[in-house]
Amino acid sequence: MAGWLLLLVLLVAAGGSAWYFNRIVNRSANLLLYPPRSQPSKTPADYGLTAESIQLTSADGLGLTAWFIPPTGGVDGATLIFVHGYSANRGALLDQAVALHQVGYGALLLDLRNHGDSETAVTTWGLAEAADVVAAYNYLLTRSEVNATRIGLVGKSMGGGVVALAATQLPDLRVLVLESSYASLAENMPNIVPGIARVPAYLAPAIFRRMDAETAESLTEFHTAEIVADLHVPLLVIHGEVDKLVPVAQGQAIFAAANEPKQLIVIPGAGHLDIFTRNPETFTEQVATFLAGKGLTAH
């Protein structure tokens, strides 16, 4: 009898452990696929700028929200599309957009699907979101203030993978800027899981499998480095030296895989979120110099 009782206790304990494991995995996967929404802490008006709030529709029918700040020349100007990272919104790169607007560049700041004020859909960490960027790009083609051959993409963190994939569909794109972006989503998931989901890194493979099942996509196959290897567009890679969420080695791997012309800027002492705020003037000068050197002058 004692043996049967011990076996029963062990079975119950094993079942409880499996239930708890699955609960953690499912909760973590859902957090990564359905990020908490956030709203901009500032608007262009806070910087004395007039921006249009615009509504776009992605190729798969999702409503998207964005701000459009025309280039300073008023017609035929250069414009950058700014794309935020996980759980952020169109205001995340507003400070960068304002700084570059001061030297003449227009800006379209986009809420990706499932973020900010855009419509709800599962977050696929770049695979589906690329369509949102293409919709923003196509919108700029309708604006008389924008020169269709002078458009660039700027992506931060997850947004870097998004804009890289979008670039494969935009043959006339002039320049691509990737900030704090992962070379491989799978390789960086052991950093993302504890950094965002707050669970141990060893759970990453199980969480990834759950995410693949939920999205019916193979997120493990999303490699920004492989994407840029097939692109022939000027590329600027910017990364914080001490980024813990997406280590600088990820940015270096993107740079190594990319075709010329390309440039890598590592910001000393910067982490994941402060590559601009650590030295805004130097950041703006470096980016503007790269853009101008690749034919994307502000005017």
C-alpha cells in the first residue's frame, strides 16, 4: 500500500509540475505575441511641430495609425519612416525624428499592428509587420512633399527586423538604418525571454515553439542578418556597446552579413534604449552624414 501511495504522490507532483511549466510557457508566449499597449508620452506639438495624424491600411486589411511630419522644403523632400520596437508606439523615435527634421528630413512615425492605436493582431516580430511598413511607404508615394526616390527606413530593436524585411519589397528604397536590432530572433531569444517575460532563459525553446504554434509561422527562421545579405541598399547599423537585451554582437553580425555600402556605429556606454539620448547631437550628425553620403540629402 505504501508503494502505491508513493507512486500516486509522485504522479500528482509530476502532473503539477507539468501544469506549472505549461502555464509559464503559455503566459510568456502570450506576452511576447500580444504586447502591453502603450501611448506616446509626447507628440510633435510638444516640439512645436505640426503633424498630420493619418490612418493607413496594411495589405492584409489592418488599420494602422501614424504621424506624418512633412520635410522642411515643402516639396520633393527626403523622408524617413520610423518604426518602433516591441510594446512601444509611434512616439518611441519621435526625439530622433525631430532632431533629423531640424536638418530638413520629413518623418512618418508608425504604430505597428498590435501597438499604439493600430488594430489588434498577433505580433510576429517582423514577419507580418513588414506589410505595415510597405503601407507607410506607399502612402508617402502619394504625398507631393515627398520625393519618391528619397525615402529611407529607420527601425529600432524589433522594428529593425521589420524594416529589413520590408526593404526586400521596396526596390527604390534609398537607405536602411537598423538600431539595436537582432541578427537572429532565435539566437537572441535567450536574452529576450528573461528581459521581457522575466522567466529563465532555458525556457526560450519551449516558448518559441508555443509562439510558432500560435502564429502558424516559423519565427525561429527569422534572421535579420540573412535578410540584409540579400539586400543592396546602403545600410547603417547602430548599436549600444553594453546593450543587454540585444547584445552588440547581434548588430555586428548584421553588419558583417550586409553588402556594401554599409557602416557600423557602436555607441560607447549605451544600452538598448539610450543610443540617442546619450549624445543626441553626435547621433544626429552621424546619421545625417551617412544619409547625405548615400544620396539621401535633406533637400
